[in-house]
Amino acid sequence: MTVARRKSQPAALWVFSLTLFLSAALMFAIEPMIGKMLLPLVGGTPAGWIVAMAFFQVMLLLGYLYAHLLSQFTPRVHAALFVVTLLAGMLFLPVRVPVAGDGGNPTAFGIFGLLTVAVAIPFIALSAASSTLQRLFTTTGHASSKDPYFLYAASNLGSFAGLLLYPFALEPAFGISDQARYWLYAFVILAALSAACLLFARGKAETRARSSQSGAPVSAPQRMEWIALAFFPSSLMLGVTTHISTEIFSAPLIWVLPLAVYLLTFVIAFSRKPLVKSRTVETFQPIVVSLVVGLLLSYNAEVRISWYAVAFHLFAFCTVALMCHMRLAQQRPLGDGRRLTEFYLMISIGGALGGLLNAFIVPVLLDRLIEYPAMMILSCAMNPAFRQAMPPHAKRFSLIGAAGVATVLLLMASRGFIHGTNAGLYTLGMGLTDMILFGTALVLSTHARIVTFGAMALLLFSQFIIPRDVLLTERDFYGVIKVFDRPQVEDGKKYNVRFIVHGNTVHGFQVTDKNYEKTPTLYFWNGGPPGDVFGVYNPKKIAIIGLGAGTMNCYSNPKNEFTFLEIDPAVVKVAGDPEIFTFLSACKAKRPPRVITGDGRLELARLNEKFDLIALDAFSSDVIPTHLITLEALKVYLDHLNPSGIIMLHVSNRYFDLSRILAVNARELGLKWRYAKKGNDKAFYTAPSKWFVMARRNVSLSPLDAYEWKEVTADENRRPWTDDYTNLLSALNVFDSWGSP
């Protein structure tokens, strides 16, 4: 080795590490950017983000496949063709997502197609970087060139940096168009760095000698194991994201946490000196799985709906993902560059299969969220202990567990808890049963194989233990909707109240008693802000974006008419079924309410008519989708508003203060505005809420001043929200859950 080449070794390591870091950072910075571009199509539901992640998993697969196909060439030629691909990717930049203008309800496959047109080629080029450059590194003569997999840790560290860079740096500072432009600049730098990596490769003779080295051929079972070890963490990442955001609570940027954990497990597993021994992780994995099953079976709201539950599920996911990724690292092929690209190809196949399962297959086949615990349980099959002989004491414990399950089954049958509907929801009155099932799950943690079969039996059994007050569960592209009954007592009299819930957010309820059947409830009660608006203005023609249970239809009278615009077909189905809710059928207006399925903003733009009142009650869990309150959205509403009409927005949420954002946007458009927050009445069917109204003239809003509506100060230094720029961090209200002003 020449002196010059020996001196170039440290530089080679730095250049390769920086290039891989940047390529991964670019990949993960563009993912939330694309998700934001999708908002006009899918709103802020978890499903939109999951389909986007599934798309990127598939593109990652194609990138690794492309890199593997190029591995038939020498590493230098392979890398040179990769650089050419990067240059070709620039032709599609800066990236833009074409937004369909038909206002129709988007499908998962439709969004997948839009993303393919917008970003497939640049992302495939980025995806080929890891295996291509690691293979090229094997020809540099560096001391670590025979085992370049530690560079995979640098790549995933870049992914982690890119993931955090977007919400905390790029989004608050730049609009989408600027973000796309700066992303293009970084892409150009990546192409230059990739070309620089070629300078450190050895000559043709040495490259040919190294490429001719071959280890044992990769067997089909080995490929399948690589795929499976990548499949479970990928599926679990999406599964735990959905579980946390819909079953525990929806919080700002909650999706970042599972993805960050997923990336960090790769960093730990493929680092030269992992922080934890694989044996330790493999020992704890069955115990963690048992604890997950126990917690999911124990439906104590104070335990499950908390940050403690989020932390526990993330820890459980981390344990399983780390076990799988450490086993992948242990099985990595050494020496042969072609086997390196095949190894990463199998990993990407497993990741893509996990993404496709959760985004496209599970929502169609299942009407409830059981993919997360199911994948958690099945991951025990990846534990080396699963294949080991079962010790005698484990067999005894398994018999005890089976007896415990049988006992619980008899208890449930005798108490009448087994109820054969298509829903799955526990009541708090099942504490004793929960404890028995939880204890059984802990007993089953003695062996991976027992955990797999025993916990799966418990999970399947739990799907039939359903209280009689649950009416149905509907699942589609937008999440899971549950309808159930709960008794409420007022003045010593019991009333039955029927709820519609999306995840853990109540979107409406109706008192089924005939005396209250037509009474607006919850946030919409007639003593609250909506009652003020309807009482003062008595609008004749009303458009409402967001249907819920159809509660606001009960402000109808023989002289007005309602148009509802709802993006979720499952909500339309539930609210329109008179056997479930009667707000739409029992409350009579001039004509039956019109219900349009599709994105509210796009559908309203297609209507050739004007309204006296346009109201927004379009929740995605706890947040109004941002694309419904931008300047462009407000202009659409104004185009369909009569001169003296009013725009009314429901802004109640746990995490964001949208009133000040709306005040800035209203000022930008020359509008007048008022804001009201009112607590609930003593009546059991009321709830506190916050609302914001806008109008062209102040005289239109002055009658509301007598009802405690006030003007919110518009911050002169705050930037208006547009389709190009929104900044959720600026709207965070972390100090007061009820919120100010």
C-alpha cells in the first residue's frame, strides 16, 4: 500500500460516512414534507401518513433492487452508474405532489400513484446509496473495508437527524416550496460527494480481485429469515403508530417517536460495539410481549390513556425491533460485495411487506386494531429460544395458563359478557377479568414458544369478550370509528347516551330518550357558541364541513337547509343510519340534509352556490387539518359565502391554540372576527367548547358581543398560514389544556 493511499484512508471513512449520512437525512426529511403536501387530499389522519410510509418502503425496496442489479458490475462501475441515476433524479426536482382537483375521496392506491409521479425516481436513487457506497467502500483498502456494515449505523443516524430536522427546523422556518428548493440543493451536494467517493476506490486489478472473493452461497431459508427479521419491526412501527395515535391519544408529531425508535435500533444493532448484548434483549423480549398483551387486556383508562402507556409501548417496540435488527447484524455476510447488496435487498423486501400489510391489507380485512398485538406476539418466533426445547417447568406453567384461560371463559359466560358483535371494547367493570388475563400473560412469559401460542390465544379470545353496549366498529382508510352506549344519570333518572368515537376522541353523542332525541348535545348544545350563532342569525342556508353524528342538523327549522361535507365514508354511514343516530332523520328542515362525501374544501369549491353560514367541525382526532384553515381555504369559503354571511370554526383541542392563527389569517384577508370559549351547563349532555367566527363586516358580528364573544389580538409578527407554509409548533399550547386567550 502506498503512503498516499494509507494517508487517504481516514479521509475515505469521513467522506463515505458523510455521504451516507446526507443521503439518509434527505430520505427522511422528504417523508414529512411529502406528508404535508398530501394534506389537501387526506387531512391529518394517521392513515395518510401510513400510506406515505408504505410508499417509501416500496421505493426503498426498488432502490435496493436497483443497487443489487448493478452489483453484477465492478464496484467502480456500479457506483458510477449510481451517480448517473442521481443526476437523472434531479430532472424531477424540486419535488411537487400533484393534487387531484375532483374533490373525490382519495384511496390508498390513488395516493400511492400520486407519490410515484412526484418523487419515485429521486427517492429510488437515494435508496440505492447505502448498499452501493458500502460495496464501493470494500475496495478502498481501509482497515474496516472487509466489514463495512458499521456504515449502515451512520446511514440510520442520518435518517434520525433528517426525521428531527424537518418538524423542528425546516417546517417552522420555510414554506413547502422553499423546503423543496433547499432539498434540491442538498441533493446536488450528495451527487458531488458520491462522485468524490469514487476517487478512493482501488484500481481495476484490485477491484477485480476483491470482487472475485466469494463466501458460501446464500440459501433460500437464510433469505427468508432476513426478510422476516426486517418484516416484524417494519409492521410493528406502523402498528404501534396507529395504536398510540388512535387508542391512547393523538398528540403533535406523535408519529415521530416510533419511527425514531425504529431508526435508533438499527444504529445500535449495526454499530461496532452495541450498547446492549443480544442475549439480554432476547431474554427480555418474551416478557415484554407478555406485558403488552396484559396491558392491552387491562382497559383501565387511567393506565392506558397516558404518557406512561406511550412510553411502555415504545419500549416494547424497541425491544422487539432491537432483537430482530441485532439478529440481522449477526447474520450479515462478509467479504463478498454482491452478497452485501443482496442482504440489504432482503431487508428492504421485509420492510416493504410490513408497510404494505399495515397500509393496504389490514384495514380491508380487519375492523379493529389487532395488528399491533398480533405482530408483537408473532415476533416471538424470531427469538432463538423459540426453536429450543421446552423445559419441564415451562410445560407445567403452560398447563396452568390454559386452565386460567378456561376459568376466565367460564366466568365471562356466567356473567353474560360474551357478546357476538363485530366490535371490540372493554368496560372498566371488567377489572377482575383483566387481572386474571394479565396474570396469565405473565405466567406465559417463561418461554418464547408458550408466549407465542398462549398470548395469541388470549388475544383471539379477547375479541369475543365484548360488553353489550358496543354497537359496532367501522374501520377504513381514515381510522377506526366505534359506536357504543353509556348510561348517564340526571336528577335521579338514568338516560342512555350513544357515542361516536374516532380513536379516543368523542365526535358526538345522542341521548336516545325521545324527549332529548332532537336536542343538540356535547360541543353543539344550544347554550354554547353554536347556539349563539344559530339563535342570533337564524341562517337559511348552511354548509358544514364535518358530519360527526349529524348533531348540528338539529338546528334545522322549516325555513333552512343543511349541506354536510364529510371526507370519511364510515362517518357518513354511521350518522346516516337511523337505527344508530337520528339527528339527520328526526330533525326536519326545509328539505332533507344533503350529505356529500369527499374533502370538504375541494367539494365546497365545486358547488355553484352561496351560503349564509359555513361551519367547520372537521376533526382529525384532536386537530383541525391545517389545509382547512389556510388563506387559500378561507378564500374558498368566502367565494361561497353571502355578503353578510359568517364562517364559524370549531377550534376545541387539547394541544393547539388555533384562535390566534385564525385571527392573523382573518386580518390578512381584511375580515372581522370574534372568539368564544364556554364551559358546559349543568345538564349531562353538554360539554365545553371553543369557537371562532369571521365575517366581511364588523356589523355582522357585533350582535355576538352580548353573548361574551370577544376579539382575539392578531399578532403583527406572526406569519399567516398558507398552503405553502404552516407551523404547528407555533400553535402549540402546552401550558393550559383549556387554552388561552
